[in-house]
Amino acid sequence: MITAAKLERRPRAFQSLTGLTPEQFRGVLEVFTPLWLEAERARLSRPNRQRAIGAGASFKLAVPERVLLALIYLRQYLTMDFLGTLIFDLDKSNVSRSLAATLPLLEQALPGAIRARTLKPESEADTVPLSSFKPNRRRKIGTLAEFLEKFPELEDLIVDSSEQERGQPKGGKKTPEGKKPAGRPVDKKRFYSGKAGAHTLKTQLAVTPEGLIAHQSATVPGKMHDSRLFRRSRLGTALPVGVRLFGDKAYGVLKKVYPEYEVITPTKKPRKGQGELSEEDRSLNRLVSKVRITRPLAKVDEAVD
């Protein structure tokens, strides 16, 4: 059976399986453990329980392994049979019960850089710096306007789209009686993404360099171009003037559409036979990539200086 201690000895594998480094995992575990103990105390003290606290069978998974199981499930989305049989030596029903008890508490323990939520100020001020957020169990930030009200100092925003594969749309085929189905036929081409090579649904996310989600667009068919989705989301008209937007090459056209913003994208490689990227362009592309993977901007600013 895999354990958190064993996997922590392989940091790269740990981050690949869970999405967290071993150091981040231990930080989440520090917040999760008291939440788990409090929930267990409430469960064991319920009025209709016939046994005293301490009686009964103990759990096979310790608290670190429970958190590890939940993180691997969220990151890899494996089946209960796979998680139980090949990784944690459990029956799939036990895996299901463990996830049902762990996921709600893990949602509270994850830091805001992993899951955006309303922040708890360190003082009684109405706003807090982006770099000093703390998880709070109160209501989540629901709109971009609320986010800007909470963080008026917002200067940089990373924009990108994510595609989720869906089944091939059905429609347009004749019924067994030889008649066409009622209603408008589904246009399969609208959902086909050439980049993904499959029928997908696309969603746009805008996050801060610290990883806080500032905006999420409505879901659209996968064929829609990223720049068109940006215009359709109306994010460009809702942001304060002067905000720097970081994106991939698909967002290069936004420099002309939104001249009031500083849109920073990688420099495209010239067409074949028209030269190569200069060393300066390659260096700038690497800096843009570092920002887009939500690393602190201070490191990038130091590199530019």
C-alpha cells in the first residue's frame, strides 16, 4: 500500500500525482488534521451512538493517507476500483466512504492559491494584499466586481482556456420509422476542437500570479477560438485600465482590440524561411512562461532588471 511518507521521498512523483509539493502537502495537512479531529469527535459523540468513544474498529488509513487518497482522486480522477485495489489496498466501497468524509474538510483546508475563496483579512481593513491571503469558511467571491473590490491593487492577470472532452454530439440521424428527429439538428463541428483532436467544451479562466481565480467564463463549444471567447466573456471591458494581461500566442490579437491594456504574449516563431527568433525573444518568451505558471512576479521582475 502506498503511504504519504513513502511518496514524499519522490518529490517529482508526489507533485505529479497530487498537484502539490511535499512541503505544500504538509501545510495542507496541518490545517486538515484539526478539522478532521473535530469532525470525528462530533461523529463519535452523536446521541444515537451506542458505543463509547474509542470502541469499534479503527480506520485502515491514517489521516495523511486519507488526504493523499483525496488529492490523487481529484488530480487523476481514477476509479474507486483502481484506487482501492492497486494503490491503497481497500475495497471500492471503503474508498467511496473515505472520500465522502474527507473531501468536504479538504475543501476547507486547501489554501486560496489552489481554490479561490473569500479571504480573511489579517486586520480589520476592508482590503488585503494579494500576497497575504488566508482561507476563510465564509462565502466565496462570486463575481469579478467582488474580486476587484477585495483586491483593488490588482495589476497582473493570467488568462487561458481549458478544454474538457465530451461525447460526440448526437442528432440529425433518422428515426427507425425513417423520419428526421424533431428539433434543430446538432452541429457537430461546433464542438470539435482541432487542437485537442476531439469534441470538447471550453472554459476561460483568469487568475492572478498567486493563483487566485478572478474570473471564469461560461462554457462554450470547443471550436471557439480563445481570443473570441475572451471578447465574448466581456472580461476586457470589466477590468480596470492598466491591468497587464498575460496569455499564450492565441491572445496576441487582443493587443489591437484592447489598446488600453498591456497584453503580454510570447513572440511567434517566424515562418519557415523567414528567419529565427532572436536570443532576446527567446528569453522574453521564457519569462512570460514563468509568469503564466503562476510563479511570483518578483522573480520575473528581478530577472528583467
